[in-house]
Amino acid sequence: MNYLEFKRQLMVDPYSKDQDFLDAKGRDAEFAEAADEADAFEQSLQDALTVEVPPGLAEQIMLRTSIEEGLRDQPQVAQQKVVRPMWPQALAAGIFAAAVTAGVMSWQHATSAGGPGSMETFVVDHWQHHGDATLQQASTEFSSAQELRQVLASVGVEATEEFLRQIRYGANCPTPKGKGAHLVLNTEHGPITLFYAPKVESGTSRMSIDDVVAILVEMQSGSAALVGEEKDEDSMRKIGDMINENLRPMSTNT
Amino acid sequence: MSSESDKRRRFDTLVREFSTDLYRYALWLCNDPAQANDLVQETFMRAWRALDSLKEQKAAKGWLITILRREHARTFERKVPPLVDVDDVVIADESGQTPESRAEVNMLRQEIAKLPPKYREPLLLQVIGGYSCDEIAQQLGVTKSAVMTQLFRAREKLKVALSAPGGKTGNVHELS
């Protein structure tokens, strides 16, 4: 390999393991200098191409496939749920009435609060009508940080940057007292739904809705509910404990 | 049941091993962090659905890059990306760099972003992907000699830009 060929190889493939090329690197001072210069350039090139990767990217991907996998299995679960003879009188009245009655009965066991216009009624109703569909949507559609900020701003709150990164999907939804937010959060175990109703008051409580649980949290303004599978209750409680710090009323001086 | 958990384990290994490189490749391909994120997410979704077709684990990276390139062509190539300042796009990993090398690296980033795709992509496959010229030729569906020319031109353009006024001073040897 002559000097010209060597220089061309450095420009084309400086990572080549070709023995002639490797031998040429130390042939004399001229070759060695060219090799050093190329090494320095390649190092700069590698540094330039090494950009920071969004935190939690791998976890997000794994979560998304888990959601897809879960949703694929979900129709069978739903069928079982309808057929299961837990409330014969409700079945006699029809499947739709059964679902609503079951949900309302189970949260009434958990809390004595509730009634038309309450946070509890809203959570049961909204979950049963929109919970699964929104989770499904969130498995294929992500909200950008800007979209999430807009959704949150429309209900008078702002999220910390860390919490914002945890939200994969967000949209506005109606509540008994004006506009609310329906969010889907990433957690290491799976997706968790968060409803925020800025003008609906509630204490802190737990209730069951069909095969999920909801944790209601009193907020600085209004209330929030975290909804997820029972196995994720610990994650939900951790999020609930921090929710008032992570989701704060917007500062008025902006 | 165990085959499902094997699939999950196998997939999670791929994600942990290759998502970083794939994101970097995607970002330099489309110059947009949000699009790059979508591209990588979609690539792995497709990989998940088709994981049974990946017979050899050592072919995984090439397989993923092929999915990503096809997805990019299908979804984003029709969109003309706005001309943006690369500083607004790239979040630099600047750990361990001196101010001088940081300045050089920033300039290099600007120039890489300006490279025509036909020069930039083989360079990405070589430096980020770790591929040989033969493998790049196979991946891009062009001849090896075409890849060698493109790699030569890519480095030449970057070195010329660095040695231009305002860039780092250095020698660029014209080779036939």
C-alpha cells in the first residue's frame, strides 16, 4: 500500500481491519502522522454524532409494546367480565346497566361520599366510557410536551419537567364542573390513567371500578383520580403522594 | 406462555442494546428530535410484531436499521424538513470535552447536518452503526465502490468546512 492508497483508505474506512492498512500505519513518520491526524478527526466525528438520547427511551418503547400486547388480550377479558354472573338483576336489566351499576356499587362500598356531580361519580362514569379507548389511543399516539402544556394550562395547572416527561398522552375532557384533563402516565409497570377536575372537590379515598382501582386525591384546586390495575396500586399511591408537587396551579404573574 | 416471556425477554434485550444507536441514527437522518423519537418507537413496534422473523440475533442491528430506514422513507421523506439550526435540534452529550474540542464538535455537527443525505447516511452507518463498506452497500442497495466514493466525499466536505476561515485550521489533501 503506497502513501496515496493509505490516505484514501483513511478517508474511506479508517476503521478497516485490513492487514496491509494496519501495517502501513506505522511504516514511517509520514504514514504515522497521517494516521494520527485521521484518528483525531474520527474522534471529533464520533463526538459530534454522539447526541444525548431522551431519558427513558428504552423504557417507553418496552411500555408501549406491553400496552399493545395487553390491548390485544383485552377483548377476551371484557367478554368474560360481561358473562360473569356477579349481579344477576343487573344482567337482567341489560349489559350496559350492569356495568354502570357494578361500578357505582363497588365505589359506594369503598366510600360513603358520592352522588350526582361528585368526583366519584365522574370517575366511574368517565372511566367506563372513555378509559379503555383512551389507553388504546395512547398506545399509538403520543402527545408532545407543547400539547401537554396546553392541555394542562387550559385547566389552570402546570407540570414539573420531570412529571411532564412521564405523561405519554393528554386531552381535555368534560367534568361535572367544567373542563378537566384526561392523562395517561408511563410507569415501570404499565400505563396509569390520571383524571384532573379543577373545580370538583373530593377527599382522599380509594374505590374499585370493575377490575381496576381508583385513588382519589385532594388537590390544591379541585381533585384528581389515578386509575389502574390493582397490581399497580403502589405506583399509583406514589404518584398520588407527589401529585400536588408535580401538578401545580399556574403562577399568576406570567 | 414461556415462548411469550422468551419473546419479551429477547425484545427487551434488543431495546436496551440498540435504542440509543437507533435514536442517534434517526436524529441525524431526519434532523428533528420529535420525529426521531417517533421513528425509533415505530421501528421497535414493528420489530415487536415481526420478532419471529428475526432468526439470528447477530443480524438484529441491521434488521432494525432496515426497518427504521423503511419507516423513515414511508413516513417522513415526503415531508420537507424545515432548515433549522442544528443547535436547536441536537442536545449535545458534552461530558469530558474541553471548550476548544466542544467548539470543533459543534461546528462539525453543523456541517454533518448540511451534508446531502447520500453522503451523510453511509457515514452514519459506518460511525454509529459500525458497518464495513460491504455491509453499508448491502444496507443501502448500492455498489461498494459507490459507498467508498460517498464516504470519501463526506469526510472531504467535513474537513474542508473545518479548515475554512472560522473553522479549525488544518490540511486537506486532495486525492485523486
